[in-house]
Amino acid sequence: MKLTNRWERVAVLATLAAGLALPLAAQNNNNPRPVHPNVIYGSDDRLDIFQVKNQRALALADSTVALFQGSDVSADAENPGRSKLAVEHYGQSMRLCKEEPFYNQPNGAFCSGSLVAPDIIMTAGHCVRSQSACEGTKFVFGFSVKKEGEYPNSVATDDVVSCVKLLGREEVGSGADWALVRIDRKVTHHKPLELNRTGVLKKGTPMFVIGHPAGLPTKVAGGATVRDETPNGYFVANLDTYGGNSGSAVFNGVSGLVEGILVRGETDYVWKDSCRVSFECTNEGCRGEDVTKISAVYSSLNENGVAKKALQSPSETALALIGQAGADPDSFGMVGAAALLDQIQTIEQ
């Protein structure tokens, strides 16, 4: 096996480290298991929050927001401390066939996003195209189905935040598509997501996405891989996503780090007689879903104090990925990481 550069060697190192991390994670509830496809992905690939058992995945989902029009969020006079959400019946509003998954759930969000700093939301550029559009949007945490059959139409008012400033955005039709939003206060009860700052991304890497497909309550969808990492500003994956998922964070299935932002993809539905059903493709069929690479957002992230510059040391990178995989980086140390990297270099020689 010929590994052509230091970042490929680090990618292999991280995979080895993740494997070593599993026994440690299994023995320590405070150091949860890595997110792997066979843990969080069901046969439908889209899971409600109550169906997700992996604590790491639940923590990531807790940092997801639904984007609602400001006029669709209002104070609940009958329940102080709660905010009502204007939602519709998903199946009826979308003219779906009754066998369609989540038919009876509510929908209302028009995009998704994620918390990347205590007071910064990351989403797709086409979701907030101007300062006025940003100010007209409410960013809502906790729009999810936490118990089977109990569908949300309100959230805690503390989980609704507003736009103060559109910090930056880009929208290239066949390239990067992202936006960063400064919100009206620092969020203390949801944790900012960790980003992949290494630039390492390879075809076949497992991926999963957390967001609001078709405006539905939060869904976790996995069973996906990177199809093509070569396009400028984005990569292509076979994620199960819909309109409303735009702006969703897309995660590495091994490390749990954010690899990008879901921005565009295949047709969502097709007609079946007088109603619509989800458009189905094979894993290798259709066009795939486009995901803006997190590297395309580096400059703006750095300017706003969200991310450091890309890591330069392979050993430093390895330790970062080892930690995200669920192991204790201190158990490896810089020397241990370097030793594993040396082993890989020896093998390739």
C-alpha cells in the first residue's frame, strides 16, 4: 500500500486509533463510543431522536437548529417559557402517499443549521441570502421527536435565537455554499460542534447527516459514504437528504467531526398515481448529494474566531482525531502518535 502524502498516513493512523479506542470507550461512560454506521443507522437510514441510542450522536444532534421564518415562531401565552411553532401536517401538506415514512409528523422548518461557536450558527448560503433575510429567521434548537408518537409544536423559549449579523456567506451554483450567522446571545446549554481542520477527506469515508429533511423534526441519517471528494469547494456523498436538510452539518462516521454542510442534491419526490413518494436510488446511482467542504469556510471561521488554522503537524492531527474517536489522547501522547505514524511509514516502505 503506497500512501502518497502525510495526510493520507494520518488518515490511516486515525482509523487505527479509532479501533484501539473502542475497548476504552466501552469501559468509560464519560468517554462514549465513536459514531459508527452500525450503531446509529437503521434500515430506513433516517432516525428520530427517540430511536437514536448512541450518546455521542445524541450530543451532536443537540447542537442542530431548525430555521423557521420569524413569523412562524411566537410566544405561547398559555405556557410561559414556551414558544409556539407554526407547523403543518407533513403528509398532507406535501401530498404524500400514506405509506411514506413520517407521514403524520409536523413540518415547518425551511432549512437546517448547527452551532459552531457559542454565538455562531453555520448553515447554507442559500438559506440566508441577506442581512434582512437573516434578521427574519429564527434558529430553533430542540425541534425533535423525543418520545414515539409525541410530535412537537413548541419549544422552550431559551431554545429560540435570532440573527444579529450575517458574518459571511458564499453561494456558488456548482461550488461552495455556506453562511455564518452571529446570534443574539451566547448559547450555554448546547455545545458547539467540532470541525475537521485537517483537510483529510477520502472516497469511501463513512458519513452521516443530522438536520430537518422536508422541514421535519430532527433526523439522523447514515449509511452513507463519500463518492467523490475532488470537486472544488464541495464533495459528493450518497446521503438520504431532502429539501429542508440544506444547511445540515455532515459528519465523519468515524471521528464525529463536521466535514461539511449539506447544500443540494437529487429530486426528493416522484408521483405515484395521485400522491407522491420519496425518489429512490441505488447507493451508486443518481447524482448524489453535494456537501460544501468545511475547508471552504476556513477563512471566515478563522476571522470570527471559530477555528484555528489547519493543523500542520501529522502527530498533532492524529491526536485530534484520536480524541474525537473516543479515546484519551493522553494515553497516546505526541510520542505515541508519532510512533504509530512511523509504523505506517515503515510499512509503506
